[in-house]
Amino acid sequence: MIINKVTMYSHALNDMREFYVNELGFELLSHTDDGFEIRAGDSVLEIKKYHLQKKPFYHFAMNIPTDLFTLAKAWANSKVELTSEDDEDEVYFSYSDAHAFYFSDPSGNIVEFISRYSVSPKSGAESFSAQNVLCISEMNITTNEVRALGNQLISFGIPVRGGEPIREDGLNFMGEHEAGAFLLLGPRKRRWFFSDRESEIFPLSLVINQQIDISLDGEGFMELKKMKLIKGED
């Protein structure tokens, strides 16, 4: 599975653009008074202005090359304060053979940079910048209808990792382990790792595999649509 584009919302649009473009150095693809887009490797991250009183926040991860994890962590630590879990500012996931570190952005999003040793390539670079990000590799989908939405995703060819059953009270990694990209499907009020924040429902849109359009509204209901095949495909 490939996450081509993520559209999320923010109450602090100007601060977010300043943070991602000027502080972190991501390439700005477009901007208007209502939002902006940046390049995250092979993915596009769009941030749009939220016009209601709530302050949306999400969890998402970006894949980085496996030989740049230490350099990426030092780069991030020079720009933001890394968050900790049990007094550690990084973690090794044995199941997926991956290292990760986390920080928060001006909207309070829980941002993760992750090196997946079994699937992510090496870069050969001697330094790290935002241009070394490979893609968006994880995006949360929070809902009150975990089982129903999970079955919808399965019907569109997005399985639970490892063929596991859908857990209504936990986090479900939707996607193939070999691809290294997942939708994190789970309920409200679940504490995010490396954060004191609990998952909440906010609107969200994604494009998956250039063919699946996923939209989540502010109540946690999801619509999936097959997109027209991109030009040149059969």
C-alpha cells in the first residue's frame, strides 16, 4: 500500500506552514489562504484551515532511510524537542524491525520518523534533511465504528497486518507488512505512544495507491471510493 496524499486540518495554519516549510525545510508545493501542500518524499501532505472551534490533531509517520536514523534524530533534535516514553526519546519495534522517534508540531500532531530496516532503502547520504524523507508511512483513522470501517477497508483490498482479526478496543495496522505503510485504525480515547494525548475524531482525507479515495468526517464516518485509473494504466 502506498499513501499518495494525506489531507488534515489545523487551527494554526500559518504556524504550521512556518514550521514545516521554513523550520524543517519541506518543499512547498502550493499554498492559498485556506491551506498548503508540502512534499514528503513520494507522498503529499496537505494542511487545510479548520474553521470550527475545535483544535484538530492527528498521528502520522514518515519513513526515512535506514542508514540515516541517527542523523535524522540529531537533525530533528536541533529544531524541535523530541518527546519521550519511559524516559527514552527513541524506540525499537522488534515486530517490524524498525527504529522511531517522535515530536509534536504547532497543531499538537504526534509526528513520527521511522526507519523500517526490512523495507526502507539506504540513501548513502552523509547528512539528513527533509528531502531525505521517503514517504508518509502511517496515518491514523480514529472512529467509533472500528469494526465496520475495518471491514470496509478490507473489502477495498487493505487488510489487517498479518491477517489479524479486527480489534475494536485497540489499534489495527491496516496494510501489508512488506510495503511498510499502514492506516492506524482505532477507537477514541486511546493514548498515543510518546504522547499524553488521547485519540480523537477529526476530518481527514487520503489517497491510497492512486486508486482509493478515503474521506473521514468529523463524526468518524468514512467514505471509500474507487478513483479513475491514472492515465497510462490499463
